[in-house]
Amino acid sequence: MTSGRLNALARLAQGPARLVYGNRASRIYLAVVTATAVFVAVDTLFVHHDDASFAGVWLFFLAAPTVFLFFAGGSMIGESFASSSAFGYVALVASVLIQAAAVGAFVRLLSDRPGGHARTPREA
């Protein structure tokens, strides 16, 4: 492959990547999800509960509604496929990335509005 093709592929991949983590709102959403995942991991591994803990539910609340669409699609493929833990983890990560991209696209839509205010004034 030539370097021109590699540069074109890199530029093509930068568009979706900027939507996922290229703005402050997406990074805040991803930071909240990461902090919640750490809380769930600590609660699951190190805290003794007499009955089940509902700490993991917060991850699904943060990944809703797309995680539920993944689960609905997975149940159409097969019940054993949708109930596997590997599918659950992949669905959770994919839905968080999709929603971070949606937040980034929404921020880009708001910042690129015609007639909107510029971020920094160019005139003094």
C-alpha cells in the first residue's frame, strides 16, 4: 500500500473517532461510564453482599437505549447467543461507543449551526 492510501485511510478513520472522543461532552460521558464501570468492578470483586447487588444496573442505565436494542437483536438470533456474557460485554461496549458518537454528533450539530456565535471572537 502506498503512503497516500494509508493517509486516506487514516483521515477516513478520524471522522468517527472525533465524534466518539473528540469533544468535551463525549469525553465527559465516557468518563462517567468508566467511573461507573470501576465502581461496579470494585463492588463486585471486593464488597461482600448477603444478596445480589444492583450496582451493574447503572451501567445499563448509562448505555440505554442502544444496549436494549442489541439485546433485542441478539434474542432474535438465538437465546443462547443473547444470554452469553461475552455478548453482554460486547453489546455494552458497542452501545457506549455508539452513544458517545451520538453525543459528539449532537455537539457538532449545535456548534456548526449557521448564525450561531463563534467560539472565539476574531475581531478586537
